[in-house]
Amino acid sequence: MARPEVSKEQRQAKREAILAAARDIFAEKGFHAAGIADIAAKLDVGHGTIYRYFENKLDIFLTLYDALNEELLRIARGTHPETATCVEDYVAEMQKFYAEFGGVFLREISHMRIFFDEVHADPEIRRRFDVSQVEFQKATERFLLIGRDKGFVRPELHIPSAARILNAMILDAMRASVQKESASNNLLLLAMTVIEIFTKGALAKKA
């Protein structure tokens, strides 16, 4: 008997269900220990169902990673320092970025650890992580360059280096926040500290 035709909406719903289940399994067991069988069991379906939607476990993991990374990059690219008319407006744009970025992070915090723990689990995961870091670097450099052009950022500041340091602090804050035993796991406090370091070290001094 032929299989009943599946609509585009049904296929998308099934993909989302598989991704949601896989995200929980990866968070619980890690990338290497988790298997297609675990995901299928959580959904109470056969292995073949999973393979009709994804090539393998890595395909599922990369789909999850790409979706989260794209959302975070959208926030980073969505800042509007060009609209700032004073340094307070400029800093407010950075605060807005941290608020939106942190909102996504806190929403996903129970699963976020896998994206740090498993970055070396497969060469393709590492490659995509490196590509995303290049894109975050570009977004941060743009933010700083506009600030310098407007006179908000110190003219002598080396923009690529400053952007790299800022991004490293953000990444470390994220990593610290997902560690249950960390004494520095308050994301809001960490974000406020990064902003304070930025405002005291990168902004131009008022005459």
C-alpha cells in the first residue's frame, strides 16, 4: 500500500519535532553518546522516520546550530549605531544588543552547553563555529567603526583588536553562564561588566 501523501506543513512539523527531541537528547547525553535511536525513542517512531528528514546525527546537530547561530547573528547585525546622535544613544544600542542577545541565550540556556562542549566533536562543527566568529567580528567592527566616525570611540583605538577582545569577553561570558558550578554564572552581571569595560576603555573622553 502506498504511503499517504505528506503535505509541506506536515513535513515541516515533523522536522521541528525531530529537532526539538534531538536538542534535548544532545543536551542530556552529548553529541557522541547520543544516537538516532535515542531521538527515535523519544518521539516513539522508527529509525527510518528520522532518516527521511535528516541524513544523520551530524545533519541534525548542524541544523540546530545553524538556526541558533543565525538568530544570534541577526541580533548582532541588527544594531543601529548610525542612528545615535550622542554617546548615550550609542551605548544604549550596545545595551539593546545585550538585552536581545541575552534573551535568546536565557531561552536556550538548558541546551546551550552542547554548542560549547561539542565544538570539536566534528570538523564541520568547528568549521561553522569559526565561520560564525568571523561574522561576529565583522558586526562588532562595524559597530565600533561607526562609533569612531561619530566621535564616540577613541580615534586611536585599533578597531579589529578591540572587536576581537569584546567578542572574546562575550563568548567567555556565555561559556561561564552555562556552567552550573561557575561562581560567575550571572549573565546579566557579566554583560553589565563588559559594557562597563567598554565605556571606560573604548569611548572617547568628554572634553
